[in-house]
Amino acid sequence: MKKTIAMILCVLMIAASVACTGMKIESSESFEIHEETNETVGGTVAGGWANAENPAMTDGLRAIFEKALEGMLGVKYVPVACLGTQVVAGTNYCFLAQATVVYPDATPKYVLVYVYCDLSGDASVMNIADLPVVPNENGETMLIPDEPLTGGWAYAESYEVTDEMKDRLSKALETLVGASYEPVANLATQVVAGTNRCLLCKVTPVVPDAVPHYALVYVYETLEGGAELLHVIDIDVGALCTYGA
């Protein structure tokens, strides 16, 4: 009888302890936390934006992009890369695109196009946001004005990354260790005594199972063929995603 009572008391003490912790269970090995309204797995919030492992446009991604922008007139959008996704009831996509107003001699600019694709395959645009690429003293970026200033930053007419650009980037990053930098797109330039260039890069830390992210990498290219790293500013791929903006 005493043994039975002791077992009951033990069970009640365990139940009270669980209730006081709010049903929070932690595992130091897998770092999984489950709560009422949130779930964290491997240190990232489930349902949040995930950076693309490979930014290259595939036929499937291109089809989603084109379906979402079908019927939009006045601006030509060319998809350059897919930077991230967010799993919802379907999938949200963040595309880097070149946008050119349809009139003679129009200057292209670079935008982030956010697309929602539902479970049935229908796609729609959530937001199109200009990509700010002008660096400031605080490590932030601003938009290029509609009428760029003389000597200021200007969007690149072609997003293609040439071998010369890759070579200059490698020179600029020679002393930077801890991560690999893969150029994705040539975005903007500023003519000085030489050229300042803004490249979008995929940045992968040199550690096992590293998760890549994206950054704007600024390189000063000298007239003599040298290169110097100016800034590295990370991009939050989901920061400019708003509905119906």
C-alpha cells in the first residue's frame, strides 16, 4: 500500500514539474524547441525565409516567374536568380530581376520580385521592390535615384559577371578567409579614379554543412588592374516582402 502511494506521489510531482515549464522540451543534441505558436529546428524558425542553396534559374522557376508576371505591361522583367523561398500554404519566392521600362534607351534597374505559388500551381506577384545598392557610412544601402547624379552610382546595363570581374573579385578577397564568395550578378558601378563595383554574391562559410547567404560585395577596381575590397553588406531576402505593395 505504501509503495502504491509513493508511486502516485511521484507521478503527481512529475506532472506538476512539466506544467510549470509550459510544456517546453529541449534537446541539446538536436536543438529542437516546440511551443504553442513557434517551432525552431536546427536554429532556424520553421516557416521563415530560407536562402537558396543554388540561385540559378531553372526551367521550373522561370515558369513560375513568368506565370506570376503574365499580363503586366510597361516594364520588361528578366529573372536573374532565385535568392530564397518560404514555405507557407504553397511557396513564396524571392527573385532577383532586371527591370526595364518599355521605351527607347531606357536604363535597366534591379529589383526583388516576390512571388507566391499556391499548391495548385497558380502564381501571383506579392511585391516588387527596388534593390538598394548604394552603400553609406552605417553599413546600410540606399536606392539609386531615378536620375543618377554625375559621379554617383548607376545600375549596370548587363548583370552578367565577366571573367575580368571574377578576377578582380578574387584579388579583392585574397586576405578574406572563413567563407567562399560566388558572384551571382553584376548590379551597379560608380566611376571614380577607376571603378567601384557592386556584385551580388552567394557567401558560404567554410564549415561543415554551412548554410549560404547573400551579400552585396563592393570592390574598387584600379586603372592598373588591381582590386580592393570596400564593403560586404548582407541581404535579408525576405525583408522587402510585403503583400499587395
